[in-house]
Amino acid sequence: MKKKIITSLLLSTITLSQGVALTVVRADDTDAKISAQDSKINDLVQQQQSAQAQVDSIQSQVDSLQAEKASLQAENDRLTEESKKLEAEISELSAKIVSRNESLQNQARSAQTNGSVTSYINTIVNSDSIVDAISRVSAMSEIVTANNRMLEQQKQDKESLTAKQVENTEAINTVIANQQTLANNEQSLNTKKAELEAAQLNLAAEKATAENEKNSLIEQKAAAEAAAREAAAREAAFKAEQEAKAQAAAASAQTNLTAQVQAATTTTVTTETPVQATTTASVTDATPAAQTVVTTTQATTAQTAAVATSSANTYPVGECTWGAKALAPWAGNYWGNGGQWAASAAAAGFRVGTTPAVGAIAVWNDGGYGHVAVVTAVESSTRIQVSESNYNGNRTIGNYRGWFNPTSGWGSLSYIYPN
């Protein structure tokens, strides 16, 4: 009996010992799994924090680019309004100067014809009395004083005109530079947005790892990264294209009027494309020598001077004004947009008329930006050739239209002739 009891106790002891051992083994195994899971979760948390930091960084860049875009656009709007105001003031001053020049020239011719000293003597001699003579001399003195005031006002207006032309040119150049910056930033913004989407999807993929949804998100992430690479490639291509255009424009400036006239005599282009950007201005009429058959000898030495360096050409590279200044270095540096050139040239003392001539600058004014080009061949007033920049998007100097009718465009047409 005791033996059975002892045997039972021993068996029970062994069974309990095995149960305790199994319990301990199972507990250790669960703790290990929990520890492993905790480690995995900690890793995921760190990865999520890193991904979130990347998202925050890219979002900050996107916000900065958007703020800069808004700021540049606001500045462009302000400068455009200032330029419009300056254009009106420049046109008004130019008209006053031209009108006053004509009055002063008439008075100068009158003085040369009649003789100022003789007029004073005749005034005194023909007076009925001393009082009458004094009165007449006083009247003539008032006229002289008025003329002096007119000359002083003419000087002040010309100085004001020059200052406004410089300010207007600086505003125009800033607007164009801002537009280029906006175009570049737009490409960078698209790239950053694509990178942001990729980073956000990467963060979502890290968060979904524990929920077994990573495969789908990884595919989206790969697609987003591919899109980001494509956006970066497009940005690089855009910048390369802009650089190529700038180089092409610079290369096209290595020409002169003689070369363009020679090219015009052999051109086979016969299109009759109307002018797309034209302009109006108050100008004086002047008729140059008749032009019929074009030869290379029609371009004078002054008209075929070497292309001005960048420091001598203040207009934005690629614009029509830049191309005209490059081919006609005698043109002013601060004449504004194309539509303002006729008025500015008249105010500067250049002849402006309606008859085309080789070497003259053609000005179209539609009330907007306008357009300018240099005449390289003339058959009649309705059939000419020109060399120009920024025609139909071509920002290099060239003959893009062959023979065409210059009067079929928009707005008024006039020509500026070299002195």
C-alpha cells in the first residue's frame, strides 16, 4: 500500500514537473515573439518618423515655391500696370516734344528770315512815340521770354522722357525675367509635387506593412517614383531647351544688316503671313528715297555696323526689340515695347514715315506690345522682306516671312529711318 502511494506520488511529481517545464517553455516562446514584434514595431515607428520628415521637408519646399510664385506674379502685375502708366506718359511727352520741336524750328526759320536785330530797330523807328516804342519793345521782350521758357520746358521734358524710358525698360525687363523664373519654378514645383506624392506613398507603405497591404502600396510607390523621375527628366529637358534657345538667339545675333539684305535677295519664301503683333504711335511723316530693286549696296555703312554687344543692347534677348537693335545699332536703347518705338524715335530726332526702305525699322502698333523688324528688301509699299526676332515664337534673328504685305497686319504701320 505504501509502495503504491509512493509510486503514485512519484508519478504525480514527474507529471507536474513536466507540466511546469512545458508552461515555462511556452511562456518563454511567447515573450520572445512579443519582444520580436515590439522590435519590429519600433523599427516601423522609426521608419515612419524618417518618412514623415522627408514628407515635411518636401512639403516645405513646395510651400516655398508656391509662395515665390505668388510673389512674382504679384510683382509682375504691379510692374505691368506701372509699364502701362509709363507708356502713356512717354507717349504724351513724346508728342509734346515733337510738337514743340516744330514750333521752335518755325520760330528759328522766322528769326533767320526777318532778323531779330532789324526787327527791334524797325519796331523803335516805326513807333509813333516813345511810349509806343517802349510798349512795342516790351511786347517783343515778352515773346523772347516765352521762347526761352519753351526751350527750358523742352529741355525738362526731354530729361523726364529719358528717365521714364529707362524706368519703363527696367520694368519690362524685370517682368520678362520674372516670367522666366515662374516658368522654371513651375517645372521645379511639378517635380517637388511628384516627389511629395512618392514620399507620402512611401510613408503609407511603411504604415501598412504591419497590415499586409504593402505590395499594393509598393506598386503605387514605384509608379509615383517613376512619375517623379519623368517630371525631373521633363524639367531637365525644359531647362536644356531654354539654354538651347538662348544659345541660338546669341548665335543669331552674330549677323548684320548686310548679311540679312544679301540673304533677302536670294530668298525663295513666298508666304504672305500677316503680322501677329502690331502697334500705333503719333509720328511725323518723312519720305525717303524711292526703293524698287534691292541690292547689297543699299545698306549704308551706318546701317551695317557690327552687332552691339550685350552692354549696348538693353532689350531682353529674343524679343523683337532686341533683334531690331542688334541689326540697327543706331536705334535707341530705351524706346520701350515695339509699339512705342515710332514715338520714341520721333522724340529722339529720327525721321518717321510710311514708305518702306532698306535699313529702316518697321513698326506695327496694335495698342499693345506691338512689333518691330528691320527692312531688308523692298519691291513696293505692299511687298517687302524683313529680318526680325520673336515672330511666331522664333526667338532668333531671321527672315521668317519672305515677301509679304506689311499693311495686312493689325494696327498702324510706320517706318523709322536712320539719320
